[in-house]
Amino acid sequence: MAISKAPMFFQFWYSFLFLVSLQSHKILCSIYQVGDLDAWNIPSHSNPQVYTKWSKLHTLNIGDSLFFLYPPSQDSVIQVTGDSYNSCNLKDPILLMDDGNSLFNLTKPGHFYFISGVEGHCQKSQKLHISVLYGNGSAVGSAADGPAAAPSYPTVFGSIPAQSSPSSSDSPFLKMPLCFMSVAAAVILAFLVAV
């Protein structure tokens, strides 16, 4: 008598759907190309506020990523504090990305500030301020709350940077991107149901 694998498939599928229905947050993470078709460069005279408009059009959440595309021999991206953003100060960046295809992962809520690392570009409006929502979709505090640093991949195919040591109240499990936790939970649940 042959054993049908169909019931196991349905158990896996229903378990996966159940897990998805329990999630109150989105499961899929998105990668957003900064500036869309304009990419990362000095804004044109016809669209001088491209990055201000771009940031208002996108709702960014924990787990999403920003993709900066630019010619590496002509530009770079630096993450800076709010004060450095406002004054276009290139000194003491939080993070420098200069390879032409930089990916910045949003791993915590807050305000993030980016400017071009080339002298004079920031003064020509090549700068970006974004706000990343909390996991429940609520807005972050005022921009005066200070910068939010997040681990980043220097390039799309780069290595994972060293993580800062968490404080005693921080749980590394809670800082994992939601999409990774959802997939891991689905795989574990499917394995337990199949066994």
C-alpha cells in the first residue's frame, strides 16, 4: 500500500498560511533604489528636490534596504548626523560607502541622513533624509532625536559588517530582520509538522 505525500504537503501549506496569518507585520522586505531612475547624483535643474520628494513617496520599514547607484570614480555616499546633514559637513561620517552599488539595510527605526561624499555635491541638494517606521507602523520621533545607526552592507555582494555589542537589555533575536525570522519560523514549523 503506497503512502500518499499529499497530506504532508497540505499540512505544510496550512501551517505556512497559519504562520503568515499570525504576523501583524509585512513579511517581504523591499530594496529601494534611491532616486529611482535619477539614481544617486547631483539633482538636475528640472528636479532639484528629487531626494526630498523620493523620501516622501516611500514608506520605509525595518527590514527594507536602500540601494545607492552611482559611478564609483565620481561619487560616494556617507551617512551623517542630522547636524552634518543640515550643514553639509563631510567630516566624521557615521558610514562611508564608495563602491558605486551600495546597499544600506534598515535594521532599526529612526531618522537616517545621507549626503554625497564629494565636496560641493551636498550644497547642490544631493542629500537624503529618511524616516524608518517602528515595527508596528507607527512614526518615529522628531528629527531632533538624533541619528540612527544601522549595520550596512558596503556593496550588494559585500560582507556583513561587524555588529556592535548589544547592551544587556537588547536581545539579538529581536534585532533580526522580520523577513528572516518569518522564513525561519515557517521552515521550523513545517519540519515539526512533517515529523
